[in-house]
Amino acid sequence: MSWSIVPARYTQPDIAGLFTWREQLLPLVTSMFLHGGWTHLIGNMWSLWIFGDNVEDRLGRFRYLGLS
């Protein structure tokens, strides 16, 4: 619960007041990367390592950075 997004933290003012700005911001970042667990993250990084290199060669460094 501490690493995931709980909608009430952001939509209910009385509940949102119980959390610091850091406790509100951190789940927005961590939920993007850990929404499927550690194996999901490792699988995504492995795919990016294999296919991302080829895409970067095709697009160039800066266009690839804009894509990701």
C-alpha cells in the first residue's frame, strides 16, 4: 500500500492531509515501474536491452530518448 497509488490520497482532502508531499509523490513514480512486480520490471528491462538497442540505432540517440 505504501508504494502503490491509492486514489483517496489524491481525491479526498481530509485523507490527503494525512500524508506529506513526499508520501504523495513517491507512489506516483514507483507505481509506474512496479505495477506488475519485480519480475515484470526485470522482463521490461531485458526486452529494452535486446530490442531497444536496435531501435536506438535506427532512430538515433535523441529521437530514441524522446520515444522512451
